[in-house]
Amino acid sequence: QLQLVESGGGLVHPGGSLRLSCVASGLPWDYSVIGWFRQAPGKEREGVSCLSGRDGFTYYADSVKGRFTISRDNAKNTVYLQINSLKPEDTADYYCAAGFWTTAQDLCVTKGGNIWGPGTQVTVSS
């Protein structure tokens, strides 16, 4: 079965950068959208960035525009989330998810991923 595994989280200082990785085993890229989501304790899950393998379209939440970049390395079957200018409010558990025959915007907005990884924690603190 398809498996998603995130890595790259940890403790970082405000203003710093992180690159999160999502290794997607067995992903049918032509049919897939990969998204990054985050959830802080007691808050709803938020779709922060999604990328479509069908048309290359991307979506970014307003809260992360200009700071987050989603990309894919086909050779490594990996989707990345580059995070710059980290803020304390970015602290959350970050998840990647795959949706099939959807769009980048719909996956991020509806949070309707078919497959989810276990998550990686990002903590931004001085």
C-alpha cells in the first residue's frame, strides 16, 4: 500500500528555516495531489500547501504565502516543504497527505486526503 513518512521537524528559532520531507512510497503521481497540513493542540487542521501531479498547480494558505515552498523530487519519491522566516505560530504537528483525482486547492481546503503520514513536530521557540 501507499505509505507516506514525514521527517525534518524539530526545535528551531524564530526567523530560522526548516525543510520538511515526505517520502511517498508507491505514489501514482499522475493521479495524485500531495499536501502539507498542520495542526496545533486544540486547533483545527490547516492545509498549508498542496501540489498537483496532474497539472503542476500549487496552493498556499494565506498564513504561509511568501514563506513556504512546496516541491517534489521524482528520483527520491519525495515532496518537500521549505519553510523560511519561522514564527512561533508555525508551531504544530505537520503532516503530508495524498489525494487522488483532486486539485491542489481542493485538497488543501477540504483536507480530504486519502492517505496520511504519521506527522513530524515543528516547534518554534527562542
